[in-house]
Amino acid sequence: MQATMFVYLPSFLYLSFFSHLVLSQLPPNQINAMTKVYDLLQNDTGSSFVWNGTDKTSTPCSWKGVSCNSDNSSLTKVTFSLFSISSSEFLPFICQIDTLESLDVSQNFLSSIPNEFITVCGGISGLKLLNFSGNKLEGFLPTFTGFGKLESLDFSFNDLKGKVDLQLDGLNSLKSLNLSSNMFNGSVPTSLGKFNLLEELHLSANSFEDCRGSISAGIR
Ligand SMILES: *[C@@H]1O[C@H](CO)[C@@H](O)[C@H](O)[C@H]1NC(C)=O
Ligand SMILES: *[C@@H]1O[C@H](CO)[C@@H](O)[C@H](O)[C@H]1NC(C)=O
Ligand SMILES: *[C@@H]1O[C@H](CO)[C@@H](O)[C@H](O)[C@H]1NC(C)=O
Ligand SMILES: *[C@@H]1O[C@H](CO)[C@@H](O)[C@H](O)[C@H]1NC(C)=O
Ligand SMILES: *[C@@H]1O[C@H](CO)[C@@H](O)[C@H](O)[C@H]1NC(C)=O
Ligand SMILES: *[C@@H]1O[C@H](CO)[C@@H](O)[C@H](O)[C@H]1NC(C)=O
């Protein structure tokens, strides 16, 4: 009896080590999404492609701008700042990564945000940060639905225009909002006062009407 146990113990250890390795891979849908993003950015950015030299079949956790959790079993952070991206086509694919916590696409040449991005990324329950700062975004601020855990939203340094009205009303967890250096106009949205978690708000360098006193207390 005891002899049998000694025989099986090492193979049990081997199996648990092996299954640990298997568990430490990204789920196939996250690998597929990132493979698609790889192709789209390669076509979009040409000779500025930041993953030139990066093997498309390697784990996305090792790619520049991509971060995973500690055992590489899920993708948590995408930081594509200064990637020379001008096409927004990749954005909905990023939203297939349902473990995403932070998406930074700042300092690129994006001119639009696909509707599909809002509808799909809005369903990511752990998404806390979105950074679109320093792009060429045009038109009106999109209406955010979902995004219940979003804490930080940065649209600074774009060409967005029109009123800031109810588009951000669903963002119940928002702590930091940066809309500075756009072309927003109209009155400063008094509904921002509803964000009782809001700690930081930047609205400078827009065309808002005089806003003294129009935002309620609770904002540093
Ligand atoms: C990238 O460009 C090539 C050549 O034009 C095209 O065949 C391919 O479908 C494109 N890939 C994506 C993901 O759009
Ligand atoms: C990728 O990098 C290699 C070596 O650094 C360079 O020769 C090649 O032209 C680059 N390819 C593209 C598409 O930029
Ligand atoms: C996770 O992936 C990174 C990048 O490939 C690697 O450097 C690191 O060792 C991996 N960590 C684990 C626990 O496998
Ligand atoms: C967004 O990105 C810009 C430029 O990379 C950076 O300066 C800014 O701090 C970021 N915003 C947030 C909220 O992290
Ligand atoms: C926008 O404001 C947030 C909150 O204060 C700040 O963290 C971020 O760095 C600002 N973005 C830029 C580009 O300065
Ligand atoms: C705000 O900008 C929009 C479009 O850019 C314009 O149609 C509207 O008249 C402006 N409103 C005010 C109050 O300036």
C-alpha cells in the first residue's frame, strides 16, 4: 500500500505542475482578439508598426503595451500610447477582452470611436480607465452606457465639440474626468455634480460658458 503511494506521488506532482502551465495561458478568445489587433495595427501603421519583430504566435502578454495578471491567465491592461494608430477598427476587438481593466490609446491619430466600442466595452465589468487623450477625435461626445466601474476618463486634447449633457450620466463610479482642450461649448453640465465620487475634473481650454458656481460641491 505504502509502496504504491510512493510510486504515484512524483507523477501527481508532475501532473499538477503541468496543469499549472496549461492554466497559465490566455483564454483562446483573448489570443484571437489580440491576433486580430496585431493584423489591424500592422496594416494601419506600416513602417511605424511597434510589434515589428514580435512573433504573432508568441503570448500577447509579452508584446509591447500589453500587460497580464501575475500568472498570465488573463489580459488586464492595454497601453497603446504613441503607436501611430489612425484607424479605430481595432477598438471593438479590444473589447472582447472581458478581463480588461485599463485601456490607454493616448497620443495617436484616432478620429472616431466606433459605436460597437461603446456597446461592447461598456459590458466589461472591471474596466476602470479609458484614455483617449491626444488624438484627433471629432464630433460629439459619445453617450456611455454600461461602464459601471469606470473611474477615470480622459478625452483631453481632441477636437470634440457640442454640449456635454447627459452623455456621461451612467458613469456611476467616475472619480476623474478630463475634457480639457477640446471645443465643447454650452453651459458646464450641472449633472456632473451627481457624480458624488468625482475627485478630479478638468474642463479648461474649451468654449464653455461662464461656469462659476454651477458645479455642486464635492469636487476638489
Ligand atoms: C491587411 O492587408 C492585407 C493586404 O492588403 C489584407 O490582405 C489583409 O486582409 C489585411 N488584414 C486585415 C486584418 O485587415
Ligand atoms: C521591421 O524591422 C526590420 C529590422 O529592424 C526592418 O528591416 C524592416 O523594414 C521593418 N519592417 C517594416 C514593415 O517596417
Ligand atoms: C508572463 O509573461 C511574461 C511575458 O511573456 C513573462 O516574462 C513572465 O515570466 C510570465 N509569467 C509567468 C508567471 O508565467
Ligand atoms: C492619458 O495619457 C496621457 C498621455 O499619454 C497622460 O499624460 C495622462 O496622464 C493619461 N491620463 C490618465 C487619466 O491616466
Ligand atoms: C487629465 O486629468 C487627469 C485627472 O486629473 C490627469 O490624471 C491626467 O493626467 C490629465 N491628462 C493629461 C493629458 O494631462
Ligand atoms: C456649440 O457648438 C455647436 C456645434 O459646434 C453649434 O451648433 C452651437 O450653436 C454652439 N452652441 C453655443 C451655445 O455656442
